[in-house]
Amino acid sequence: MRKTFFVVSFVFVFLCACYAGAQANLVETYELVDTWTGYEGIVNFGTIGAFAVDGDTLLASIKYKGSNRVYRFSPDGDVLHYFDTGTVLAQGIAVDASGNIYCSFENHRIRKYTSEGKYLWGIGTDGIRAGEFKNPNGILVHPNGYIYVVDTGNLRIQKFTANGKFVTQFGYDQFSGFEDYECEPHSIAVGTDGNLYVGTCDNGIYIFSADGSYLDKIYQNPSCNGSSYSIYSISLAIDANNNLFVPVEWYINSGYKSGILNLSSGGACNLIEGTEMSGGAESIKALAVRAISQTSQELFVAVQA
């Protein structure tokens, strides 16, 4: 039997009975179904850096007592496998169609591993030129096979081939006005339309085409059910209906509150019940959505207390 004990990070799992097809624009109700708090003798949740869904499993980068690892969890939270990433914690994780794992690191590197964690190659160094990085964060593998990296410190997105060859860069014109590090681009996800959605803090979500063309800026200060929110999108997730999940915060008399806002492709929005907590949204470290069937899905939320 798994035993829980005190840790500083938690993973909350929410279940939704969702609908596809003609009702794709509806925002449905999520129910908290599980809380993972670390398992004695298996893994302690210290700091969680990033999530990625790979089929039925969840990948998570976790740092605890000096060990930096990528864990693979079953849908029930059991540890299936893990591998070490050395002295740095992965700040972004992505998986390609062959199961290979790509990680971004704060030491200005991108690394590629096999599905079992065997190191294949790495690219990057500290710098501003093409193929160099300053604190890269979000990373994804597009259905077109290209890798996109949020080069946070350089205020841009870089695009690479599956073998790590630089292709192009974009986004600087949109992000160059950011003066606050916390409001720089951090997260990235691909929609069902093939477009790239790049999350920032309190500056909305930017949409680019797969070739890097700027398309739009949305949800800078979304209003929902009479309340206004500020997006703090260090993490960002999109489901199969192109609905977005983003951390948000708002201020009331007793101080800041935070939670997860579900923004539908049709313009509806809903603060997911059970995600509301005291404090700012910087405590929400990672999000991921896993489809269970055509009518249901799970939302994973990592929170650092």
C-alpha cells in the first residue's frame, strides 16, 4: 500500500465528463478525484518543474534533496520508471510520436532522451544567437515534427528539426516590450488548429502559426461570471476541443486568490471548482490534460505549497 507523508508539492487530478463534436465549445464541470502527495520509498514531491502526457502515462520532472529526475506515472499515480537529468531540473518536457523525450533546462540546454531515459543529444549554450538560449522553459513537439522552445530570457520562440537543427526564430517583436521577467513568455502548447499558444504572466496568450507568423493576442484579462482575472501562465494546457487551461489570480479584500481557468474555443469560461487557493498563481507549477475517452478527460495540476 502506498503511504503519504509531508511534502511541499502536490498533484491534483480532476475528472471531467466532456463532450466532443458539436458541443466542443461547452465548458464542463471538473471534479477532484485524486491527490498525489508523494509515496514513501518511491518518490517525494519536492519541486515539480513540468508535465507532459505520453499516451496513458504522465511524465513529470521532480527535484527533491538534490536529485533531478523525470518520472513516468501510471493514470493512478504509480511510478513506472524514472531517469536522472543531472544537476538541473527540467523546466519543460515534450514527447514525440516515437516516444522520445525532450527537456529544456535552466542551464540553457535542450536534451533529447529515449522513452526509457537514454541520453541521445543536447543542444544550446548561454547566448543570444540562433540555437543559443537564456533560461528556456516551455517546449513542445508539433504534429509537423518540429520542436518549438520558449527561449524565455531572449524573448523569443526557437524552432528546430527533430535532430536539433535550428530552423527559425520568432516572437521577439511581440515580447520585446516586457520589462518584468515574470511576465516574459514561459509556456507553449499546440491547438487542434495547429497553431501555437504561448503563455505569459499578466500579458495574455499569444497565438502564432506553425511557421512563426503572429496571429493574435487573447485573454489578457479574461472576465468570467462577473469576475476579472489576471493570467499567470507559467504553465498552459489545451485539450482535444481546443479549450485552454491557464493559471489565474485575482485580488479580494483578504488578499490574492488563484486557480485554474478553463477558456473554451467558443469564448466561454469557467473557474474550475476545487482549484481555488489562497495566494498568487506562481504556486501553480505545471498543467496537463489527458484524454480518457471521447467523452471524458483528466486535468493534472501541480501546486507547490
